[in-house]
Amino acid sequence: MSPVALPSRTTAVLYGAKDLRLEDRTRWPPQAGQAQVAVLATGLCGSDLHYYLHGRNGDFALKAPLVLGHEAAGVVTAVGPGVKGLVVGQRVAIEAGIMCKKCDYCMSGRYNLCKEMRFCSSAKTFPYADGTLQTFMNHPAYVLHPLPENCSFEQAALAEPLSVLLHAARRAQLSPGQTVLVFGVGAIGLLACSIAQFMGAARIVAIDMNQARLDFAKTNGFADDTYCLPLLDKAKTIDEQLRRAKETIQTALQEFDEPDGFDVVFECTGAEPCIQMSIHAAISGGKVMLIGMGSRNVMLPLSSATSREVDIQGSFRYANTYPAALALLASGKLHNVDALVTHRFSLAQTAQAFDLLARGKDEDGRLVLKVMIGPNP
């Protein structure tokens, strides 16, 4: 017997750069192992913005229409055959990565590296897995996480970017008493500061080119001190770029009164000059955690890293973090985390929301950090 379609669902579908269309699509009941979720909050991410503005995110260009969004939460409205542990009416966070659960990476707990991973709203794997900018979606039950009682839908949507930082902090083995420097204080960088606070960092400082973001970070208690990078003309040679990076970060370290550097550096920009600076910013024996996704090929001052035993580590998405992230968000132990959500729009206003996120400031001059879509009708 064929499944019976339910009333339609509304979707925000990207066809190309700045070509976002609202469409009514068939709402099918969930298949075996799936649950259907009414999506009530989706946070817009930098990767979503790249797709919206350019029709691509790095190497991954749109080949077909795609529903964006992967930071989301909602309510279970139906469960498919074989689903246990979820019931209709249950509030859940949606983990966007759908792993195979069979490969060596999945079996060893590193499912973020699964080669068969299908990630909602990503154009990496075709056919695409649509994202959460829709009123209803069917999703595997094993990546739906029940919300703690005190966790709101917007907080639960923050569990996705928070998971990125939890994973990075675990890889860096961040421990109490360490000093931390964060490059870039967008939402990800601010969450890096927040996780460092929670894990007992002795001092947290932040570097950015945007003074307004740095002011937000310090005023709202995310960072103890900040430093705004000077605007410089593009270096004419690689040698000049590397020299500038070293000189610039040395000036910043003097301003912070930390001439030897910081124990852990979270690089959240993906920009080549910041990656270069991050190596010089780490103390001898320290760690640089590469989180930002930006420049594809980067010239690094490896001799500085080698001679001072600075560990350079990559961090990609997350694995086994959602329960801890949701518990943290519900606990109230992450200082001022709700302040990250600066603007809210309905699903019908998604294009306007992306345009605002791209501008970085609203009509009243207020800083734009995390934009939420929802609740949906």
C-alpha cells in the first residue's frame, strides 16, 4: 500500500544565488526508523549564508534546489514503524548529520568523519538531504534528541553550533586554569569563549577586525579582553604576509600582556592571516584548534610550530555532543548565551533574514549575530 500524503508543508528552497522560493510540498508520513518533526526554530549559519549569497559553499556548488538550515529544534508530530523512545508531542533537537552507523569511523565514535555522512542543507553529497527551513520534516529517530525541561526551542537550536565548540574543546583537551585566545567573535567564536568559561579557563581574550563584535564580546562577559586587528593593504608577497602576521600578533600579545602566548588558540575565522597568527599566538607546547572553514590552501609558519612544539589540530563538526550541549544550555551555566540570538524572522521572511545576516547590522545599527527562523505556523 502506498503511503497517504498529509496536508502540505511549506519549504524555503534555494535554487541559486539569492534565488530563494517558498514552496508548498507534499508532506509524507515518516518511514520506518524516522519521526516527523514540526520545526519551530532554525538558526541561520555562515555556511547557509554562503549558499544563499553565492549558490555554493567552498567547493560545494548547487546542482539542484536545496532546503537550507541545520541548527534546529521542534516537536514530534508522528513516528514511523520501529521507532522507540520518541512519542508524539515530544520536544526534540534535530542533529543534522545522518551517519551510516556501520563504518569504522562510526563504530569507533568518530561518526563526524563517516564517508557516507549525509548532512542536511549541504551540497557535498548528491542527492541532497534537505535542511530544516520547512514547517515539517522527516528525520532518522537516532539523531533526534529529547530536550531537557528547561531548554527552549531557540536554545536547542544553539546546540548545533555549541556542539562544534564542545567537540573542539574535547580535542584540545581544554582544562581548568588554561589561558585561551579566540580568533573571530561571530556566534561560533562567542560560543568558544562561553565553553572556555564553563571549562574553567583562567583568562579568555578575543581578536577580530570588527570592533562592534569585540565590544559585544566584552560588554556581555564573553571575553576578558579584546584586540581589534588593523586594516592593512593586501601583502604583495608570501614572505611579507608571514612577516606581517608575526608582527601583528606580537603587538596583540603585548597588549594582552601575554608575550609568550596562550595555552589554547581557537581559530574560528578560516582566514589565512588569522591562521598564520594563531601559530605565533600559542605558547610553546600549546595548541591551535582550527575550527573556521575558509581558505582552502594556507601558507603556514611551520618552523615556528615545530621548534616550539605547537600542536595544530583540525576540528570538523562534532560527534556525541548533543546530549551534553542540551544539558549545558538547560543548566544556565553558559553565561549570557541567550544574548547570541539578536534577530527573529518567520519562515516567509527567510530571504530578508539572510540579507540582514549578510549586512551584519540592522536598520537601527544593532549588531546581527544569530538570526532565528520560527516559530512556524
